[in-house]
Amino acid sequence: MKKLSILVFTAVFLVLWACVASAGPKLPDPQTSGGMGLFDAFKLRQSAPGGDFPKGELSAQELSNVLWAMSGLNRGETGWTVPMSKGLPPYVRVYAATKDGVFLYEWDTHSLEDISDKDIRADIGAQRFVADASCILILVPDTDALAEFDEATGLEFAAVAVGMMTQDAYLACAAMNLGARYIHSMRENAIASALSIAEGNRPICVFMLGK
Ligand SMILES: Cc1cc2nc3c(=O)[nH]c(=O)nc-3n(C[C@H](O)[C@H](O)[C@H](O)COP(=O)(O)O)c2cc1C
């Protein structure tokens, strides 16, 4: 009986430890009201210059707001800040690469999952300045989530989603006075190997953040 209790205790401890160990940095609840007016943000939307990109780190609240704007839940359990074909759950994943490692944004819990503890920022962009961003978002289509479409349609829908998600990110950054830049020139193989993503799940773009 004593042995059984020890086994149960150990099993519970290991499960709890695994849960804590795989959780990334805590994200505060996103800001969902107030802030700059949308039309003021339209006037300010721009890409920060690559060669002189702001190197300051975003606060947890700022990162939370940007991620929520890109694919967070905004209505109940099946409504998101960006439209998805057939109302499917977001089929483009957002990874955040920072000096502390790489994290995957989980829209359903608005949290970050640990992917790697390596700083891969210098390996992401084909242009050297990309490494200057304190946070680099990497947008990757989820081919499993797009399985009901043929390959070309799935890629097209993923690209449309990326456009909507990054425009939301640009506007959120404008509203919070953060630096932002969409980047297509990336080192796809280095990214795929750092994220251990399956063949076919190639990133569509990366998005620099700083302040
Ligand atoms: C599809 C696309 C690809 C881009 N790729 C890169 C890139 O690889 N490197 C880069 O420095 N900027 C890139 N940009 C940023 C553009 O150069 C920038 O948006 C453009 O100069 C217009 O500036 P604005 O965003 O301030 O209006 C890209 C933008 C888009 C929309």
C-alpha cells in the first residue's frame, strides 16, 4: 500500500513537473479595449527601417497584444481576430523567437509553449539586420489543419491568412508605438530545422518586433 502511494505521488509529481516544464513565459491577458483609434493607427502603420531597427524588448503585455491581434480568440471558443476559411481554427502557426528561446503561440489558451531554449534569431533572416529584433515572429502554415484542401488551395489560404495576421500585427504595433517589419527573405531550412517542423510546413514569412 505504501509502495502504491509512493508510485502515485511520483506519477502525479512527474505529470505536474512536465506541465510546468513545457509552459513558456507567461502571457498576460491581451488588451481588448481602449488604446489608439483604428483610423489613427492606419495613419501610423509603417515598417521600421531594417538597417536601424529598434532593438528594445517588448513587455509581456505588448507581446500578448500583438499575438492576440494576429490570431487570438475574440468571440467565445470559435471566433478569431482574423477570418479563416470555413471558420476553421487558425491554420497558420505563430512562433516567437527571442533571446530566451523559441515559443509557439497557443491561441486557445492564449499562452506560449516552449519549443527550444536556443536563441535562433541570428539564423532566421537572409538579411543580417533581422537578428537585431528583440522578438521575431515566424509564421508557418499547419498542413494538417489544411488537409481538407488540395495543396495549392491550402497554400493560397495560408498566404491570405498571413496577410491578414501581419496587417493586424502592423496595426497593433502602430497603436502601441512598436517597431515592426514584414520579412520574406529568410533562411527557410535553418528555421525548419530549429523548429523541427515537418516537411511541407515551410514558413511563409517572419515578422520583426522591437521598440
Ligand atoms: C510580401 C512582402 C515581403 C517583404 N519582404 C521583405 C524582406 O525580405 N526584407 C525587408 O527588409 N523588407 C521586406 N518587406 C517590407 C517592405 O519592404 C516594406 O513593407 C515596404 O518597403 C513598404 O514600406 P511600409 O511597410 O513602411 O509601407 C516585405 C513586405 C512585404 C509585404
